[in-house]
Amino acid sequence: MRSLFVAGTGTDIGKTHVACALIRAVRARGLSVDAFKPVVSGFDPADPEASDPGRLAQALEEPDALTRISPRRYRAPLAPNLAARIEGETLRLEDLIADCHNRLARADRDLLLIEGAGGVMSPLTDAATNLDLMVALDLPILLVAGSYLGTVSHILTALEVIRARGLAVSCIVMSETQDAPDLAQTAQMLRSFEAAGSLILVPRARRWNAAELADLVLAPQS
């Protein structure tokens, strides 16, 4: 089973949008895929379909899979450690790592996507960030970014810290931000500094065809 960690350069950057499109593209090829988001905050029990795990479940066409996708769900739209504390819980990195390893150990899918919460350096616990979880899992990274003014700095900063910790970036996905500079122009500027990496551009649309991304993710590993 192949696995990827879906990381973002920031919060509300489009990680779930990209993950859902990739899920649909992989399923369209007759392959099995699953998603796991170990912790989510800002979860409204009255509207679960609108949440990140709810959207992932819809892409999988498994509406009852929400609990399996995100076992730790908190209401407050805050960093996960703060949202958990409001509900009387304390998040520990070792528990999140164990949750992910338990899911990785079940070789029941051709592809498993593990999605982070917030940006690469966003806090998960009182002492650990998404990056700490990424390092512990040591999976290839699918890095999702926007196309807003300043995104190139955020992308390059994220790449710097990811690579400094010995992780491999499988692909960068630049998702078009509303009212942002021209997507192709922004991508060209990024390529001036990051010429070697794979870059997928995502136009602003409710749905997009992620076939090109699926080709890249499913290509035989060297």
C-alpha cells in the first residue's frame, strides 16, 4: 500500500479539496483509496458533511466513514491542542503517531492519504507541530499551497523546514486562491526557485480533474 502525507503551507489552504479530488481520480481507475485525518478542530456535529472528514467521506462514497477517518474531533475552531483542552482532553504526539501507525498497518488500500491539521508548523499538541508528526511517520509529502500574494515565500519556507528534517516532497500542488495574482505567473515565479520539483496547478473550481496528480502519485517508485 502506498501512503502520502498531505501537508499545507497554512490553514484553510485547500488540503482537503486536493485530497478529495485525488481520491476521486484514484477511484476512477478502479483502485482502492482511503483517507485518515488524525485530528480535526472546528468540527460541527450538527453539520458533519461540511467538515474535512465529512468531505473526505463523501469523496470515498462512504458517508458512514467519518469516525474512521477522524477519530479525534473537536468543536472549537482553534489549534487542535487548544480545542481539545476546552473539551477536557490533552493531545499527545505519541497518541497521534500511534493512531497513524495503526491505520498504516492495515494494508487494505492501494493508496492511503494522511492529512495534517493546519500548516506544516501549526501546533498539534502543546509541544509538537504537524512537522513533528510528519517526521515520525516519514512518509512522502504532498505539499498544498495557495496562489495568493506571498505564497512563494510560504512554499519555500515550508520546503526548507521539511527537507531540513530529512523528508521527501513528492509533489507541490498550487491551488488557485480567489482574487489572487495570475496562477500561471505565480507558478512560473516559484519554478525560478524550485525548478526540480513536480508542480501541479489547480484552477479555482468546485471540482477539478486530478488525473495528472494521480499519475504522479501512482507512478512506479524508483
